[in-house]
Amino acid sequence: MTALALEPMPRTSPLRRLSGVLYRHPHLLLLALLGPPILWLGVVYLGSLIALLLQSFFSIDEFSGVVNREFTLRTYGELAHPANLDIIGRTVMMAAAVTIAAAAIAFPIARYMALHATGRTKAVLYLLVMLPLWSSYLVRVYAWKLILAKEGIVTWVFDQLGLAWLLDGILAIPVIGGPSLSISYIGTFIVFVYIWLPFMILPIQAALERVPASLLEASADLGAKPRQTFRKVILPLAFPGVVAGSIFTFSLTLGDYIIPQIIGQSRIFIGQAVFIHQGTAGNIPLAAAFTVVPIVIMAIYLFGAKKLGAFDAL
Amino acid sequence: MRSRRKARAAAEKKPAALTLRLAVIAGLAFLHIPLLLILLYAFTTEEKSYQFPPPGLTAKWFAAVWERPDIWQAVGLSLKVAAISTVVALVLGTLASAALWRFNFFGRESVSLLLVLPIALPGIITGISLRSAFSLAEIPFSFWTIVLGHATFCVVVVYNNVIARFRRTSGSMLEASMDLGADGFQTFRHVLLPNIATALLAGGMLAFALSFDEVIVTTFTAGQQSTLPIWMLNELVRPRQRPVTNVVAVFIIAVTSLPILGAYYLTRRGEHIAGGSR
């Protein structure tokens, strides 16, 4: 002890003095820590976002194609044009359909992961759900181009089963059908469900993970049949998870422009409209107004989801 | 604990009904069969269509890809962008998570929302707002505009991983280090850094995978340059060389899934892969 005390104090280096200053003035430390990320995200990112939203209040001169930098609501008026409302309606319906289908497929997987699987099985299941989520988005879309092509595996399977008439029948359905699955809304829908499915599984699983086994036992002890336990106990407790998952599936479908471009019809979705207006058409104000649509829809959606307690399940 | 686990195991046996199992197997097959098919298609001899079953198998396309300079250029650009974005994200993400862990300040909630925003909003919004900002500020598209876009959404992945680790780090360790005479930097170097090293590695790997694969924001910030996903997107829209695309797809699966598996093993102890909600 004494030996330690007798050791000479280390000389104060500039670094050490700086450290002392930061220790005595935690505000400076906070500023040093928070400054760079805030500068990047708050100024560069948020700044660009706000600049974009402001541009939706500009309009474009129809003859010269030059952006007129005066405050106007004309661009939003253009948004209400039937053709544009059509795009918005189509996108919202697709998002709703994708959300419902994803929930239906995700629920059993999430339920099994949370309430039945243990130990190693659980870890493997978790990995099996995570891997597609993190592996390449484009490659997974590409896979469906192979699968849904007219000469691809789906047609082959239907042929082998002698069900070619069924596939032709499905494709003959007006609106959602088309010349082949890869050029139809059905194809677009399948790919959306496939790509966003893990985003639905994980929140439901997280919600069910918190259901104590004793609750299920209690339900059984009180005379509920498994079906009743499922309907009265598991389903209500999983609901916030479903809502949380639907936030992802809904928002991601609203904003995607690549999937319908690669697998789908010529009639476009919101994301494609944004892309076309900012690119070839050069109409940034209308493109900006179009990006406001998913933001507003999601804000309403999030408000509702918050009321339903979805954020506890994230 | 043990009795609870037993009780739970007992409760599990009853309801694992056959229909539930079948639904799980079908769902997982739906998730994974498409990826396996790509692997099969990389070996097909058919060049002009996506014919199934493949008329024959060959490994010659791997050699064909090897000799394609445009693909190598795209791979090189993607690797460079991913590496630099990851470094930026590591620095910014760690700083932000340290600030939010150590301090309770006005606007703390808003800051954490701001960090998540680039990944919560659809990529097209991030992309178009950066693009219009570049054009307003008259910044020409370059390597650095791509990095700027990528780093913006990679920060949150690092942040999520590191703050999860910080929360499990007891503050008394820092105090002990200070009491023993270490200054702030020494404490960071010798106490904090070893503690968060695997979280940094995991966050960095995920950020790298995310950037390597990113296409939506890149289409808006890249100008004429072509990253690997942009190359892939062009092939998807106008297929010209299907066999080569198949091989590139297999390559991308390998490059992105290895870091993810790595990150999973680094963080699996008791926590989810942070940033799972991308």
C-alpha cells in the first residue's frame, strides 16, 4: 500500500488534462459524443428530408418544365387526379392484402417458436427466420423471377400434378391475373409476402414469448379446450405483435418500387410513381407530394398502433 | 427455475398439433426454397430462359463470371463503399450510443427516434430526399454520395448493437477504473472497448452486409457508377445474361449471409440480433 502511495504521480499529458476537463464538465462530453451523429443525421439527413417535403409545396411549369419556387397547393391538387388516386388506392390495397397474408403465414411459425420450441430447435428456427431477412433483397426478388416465369418451376409443378387448367384459370381472373404469374398482381403479391414475412414473424414471436406458461395452464385448468385457449388467451396476447409486424409489412409495401417493377403489371404503385416523377419526368414537386402519401398513411397507422399497444411488442 | 421449465415442457407437449407443425414447415419452406433454387440455377446449361427442370448441369458459368471485368468492378465498388460506410457507422453509432447510455438529457427520445428514422422510413424517401438535396446543393454524384447515403442507415445497426451491450455494462466498472487512476480515455481503451468489442464487431458486420446489399437508396445517389446490387437490378429489369446473373446471385448470398451468421454467433447470448427490425 505504502509502496503504491510513494510512486510518483504520472505526468499530466494533454490527453489526461482533456479527460479531466470533460469529467468536470459533462456537458462538453455530451456535446463531443452527440455532436457528430447529430450533425450527420440531424443536419444532413433530416435537412434533406425537410427540404424534400418543402418542395412538394412548389409546382412545376407545365410548358417549360421548370420548378416554380412559390408556395402553392397545386401539386397536392394534382395528387387528387383520378389516375393518381388510382395509384394510391392500388398501393394501399396491396399493402393491406400483403399484411393479412403475411400475418396468416407468420402466426403459426411465431407461435411454434415462442410456445413450443426449446433450446436448440428454437435457436435454429430463429436463425432460419433471420437469414432470409438479412440476405440480399434483390437476390430474393430474383429468385421469384425464376420461379414465376412461364417456363419456371410453378408451371412445371402444376403440369406434373395435371393441374395446368387450374393455373390457367387463376391467370384468367381479370385484374389480378395476367399472361404469366411474373406479369400479374398475384405475382407481385406473392413476392411482397415472401420478402416481408420475417418482419411479421419476429414481433409476433416477441409478443408470444412474454406469455407465461402458467397462463396457458390456468386456462386449461379452468376447463378451456385448446381451441378456446387459443382464441381467448393466445390470440389477444399476440395481437399487439401482429400490429407491430403490420407496421413493417404495410410501410415497406407502400414504399417499395423495385418489386412491382420486376414482377408485376404495367400499372404502377406509389413507389414507382415517385421514381418516375423525379427521374424521367423531372417533376420533383409531384414526386415529393407522392412521398408524403406513405408518410401520412404511416403516421395515422402508427397513431392507431400506439393505441393498440403495438410498441410494447417491438 | 427448474420446476418452471418442467412445467413449461409439460405444457408444451399437449398442443404441438400436427396442423401447427405442418404450417410451420410449409412457412419455412416458403422462406427457403427460393434461395435453394437459385443455387440450382447457377449450374443450368439453359441460357435463354428460366426453364425448369434445367436441361443439364454445368459449372462453366462460374468461370465465365471470373473473366468479367464489369462484375469485378461492381464488386470492388460495393466492397469499398461498404467498408467506408461501416467505419463511419461504427464511429457515429458508438458515439451516439455512449451519449444515450451515459446521459439523460432533454430531447433524448427525439435523438433515438432520429437514429431509427432512416431505416423506419421507406428507402425511397431517404433516397429521393438525399438526391434532391444533392441537386439543390449542386453536389455531383460520386463515390462519396453513395457512402453518405449508406452510412446514414448503417448508423442505427451499430447503435442498436452497442447500446444493448452498454445497457448490460455496469457503470460501477467505469467508476472503479477512474478510482484506480485511469483517465477517461484509458477507461475507454482498457475497460469499455474490450467490453463492447464483440458488439462492435457484430454491428459492423451487419452494417457491412446491409450496405453491400443496398439498392434502393443507391439508385438515387450513385449517378453513373454501378455497385453490385445496381448491376444486378439492371439485369433484373432487362435480363441479358441470365446464367452470369445466377452465379452473381449465389455469390451475393454467400457474401451477405456469412457476416450475418457471424454476427449471430457473437451476440446470441441472451439478446436478439440488434437491428433485427431493419
